[in-house]
Amino acid sequence: MARYRSVRDLDWPLLVTTLVICALGILQIYSATRGTRWDDAWWRQALWVAAGFVILWIASAIDYHTLVGHAFVFYFLSVGLLVLVLLVGKQVFGSRRWIGYGGFHLQVSEFVKIVLILLIARYMTELKGDRLEASDLFKVTGLVLVPMLLVIRQPDLGTALTYLPILGAGVLFAGLRWRYLVVIALVVALVLPLSWHFLKDYQQARLKSFLDPSQDPQGSGYQVIQSKIAVGSGGMWGKGVTRGSQTQLQFLPVPHTDFIFSAFAEEHGFVGVVVTLGLYFVLLMQMVQNAQTAPDRAGLYVCMGVCALLLFHILVNIGMVVGRMPVTGIPLPLMSYGGSNSLSFFLMLGLVNNVRLWRFVS
């Protein structure tokens, strides 16, 4: 267990910013679900946030070096659980993403993100050279592709894509030669057109609606159209809590999960959006600062892996609700309703705080 000198050593800007973002999320979930069959979602989210802070505290106390040292154990365990999800997982709307019993369900793919952060930190810190060689690049990419393909099989393309920024952050900070970047860019350019044939019908429809939502305004383009209307109708100051027409009249689909930012923009306007993005910016900068002052390279990889993942979630989710990114089902961290996603991010924030505390270990 990490022993630090004082409670003052905790990353209070990170903790307070996280609490404020979660409070805004709970308020918006309450507003978006009032009078619907999800009207109890806000207090469930409040319970998950409370549990999340407990998990954050525990993760802050356990030596992150121990967790990084057991990264491969966690990796093989998580791969086994992903296989189990495919075999006996709960099926919802044609997808098997959850495993559990009774009223408790766990989305394993969310916690795989943490495992990959630890795995990348372990692998990169054990490199013999000062740069990532081709053989190392193939090995670490293969390790990430295994759980990624299992999650795509569920199918859950959105969550699978979130594993890539973790890999990208680790590879770039390890020191990648420019010629490898050129090769990777060429491979991606060749693979992307071919990947179209492996997408499910609804995934292809989402991409088509991203290019032109008006082609199917009552089908695949409906979510994007209603989301953009909600965002635009918020104006400068917003319509107020529980007063958003698109949200309250239920034109906006799932306004408490993937499209919570649309509902928030409608009710809090441009000013509210700027404040919220500012809070996320503070959170990201705290992670970068902790990475810069980390006591070792493992701590740097942990902090930057979490930072890259959080940034990816924010950019994709907000880009999605304003029609600048395809609809992928990636939630907005700490605001969107959901237990597994919230708890996994709290665990990651605990790891970042853990790295900071090791600067003060006696």
C-alpha cells in the first residue's frame, strides 16, 4: 500500500473537477428521464458515482507498480471473460456485451481498457532499446487486437475502437520511427475500404447516415438530425433544466446515455457547453501534469493512457452528437448513464491519483 504524507497530497483539482462533472451528469440524467420509464436512472447513477469514489480511493492506495507487474495475469483473465461473454453473456438487441446474475450485470469490455493501460505500461517499460522496433510493434499490436476482435464479435465496434488510443499513446511515447508511422498510415488506408464488407448492416447504415442523414430521416439518420436540432435550439443560455423541448417531448433518442450532451446543450446552451468542456480540459491537463511528474516511466504510461482514452471518448461522443462523427455508441465519460463505464473511469482516475501519490511516498 502506498503511504503518503498527508491528505493534501491527493490530486484535489482532479477529484473536485470529477465530482462537478458527475454532478452535472446526474442533473442532466434527472432532467432527461423525468416522466419516462427511466425516471429512476438519476439516483442509480448517483449510487454508481458514490461507489466510484470508493473504488477511486482504493485504487489510489494500492501500489500501481504491483498492478503493472501483474498486467499479463489481468490480460489473460480479461480475454477469458470476453470469451465467456460471447458464450453465455446476456443478449440485448442482438448483442452480447454483459455478464452477470440476477439484477447485476457487468460489461467486461469496459474494464479491459484498464487492463490494456496496465499491459502497455508493463510492455513499454521493459523494452531494451530506447525506441520501439518493428518486432515490438507487432507484438504489442497483436496483444491489443485479441480483445479488440472479441469485442467486435459481440458486436460492439464503438468500445473496441477505444482500445486504439491506449495503444497509440503507448507507441508514440515509447518512441516510434517515422518510417513505421508511414507504413501504419498506408496499411490503415488500404484496410479501411475493405473493412466496409465486414460491418453489420446497422453499422453500414450509421456510416451512410453520417454522410447524409437526410437520406433516411426516420431511420438511421433520425438520431443525428434530432441531436443537431437539440444542440442548435439551446442558443446562448439554454432553455433551462427540464425545459428542453427535444428532450422532454422525447424526440431525442436515449438522452441520458450516448446523447446526453445533446440534451445538456439544449437545456444549458453555449455557455453551459463551454463550462463543461472547460472542466474536461482541466481534467485532461491534470493527467498530463501527473504524467510529467511521474516517478517512473510506468507511471507516465499509465497517466497518458488514461488521458488518451478520455480525450478519445470526449472527441468522438461530442463529434457524434453534432454530426461530425458517425454514431458509434461511445458514452461521454462521467456524464452518461451507465455503471460499468462510470466505475471503469473512476478506477482509471484512481490509478492516475496513485501515480501522483508516489511522488510523496516516504
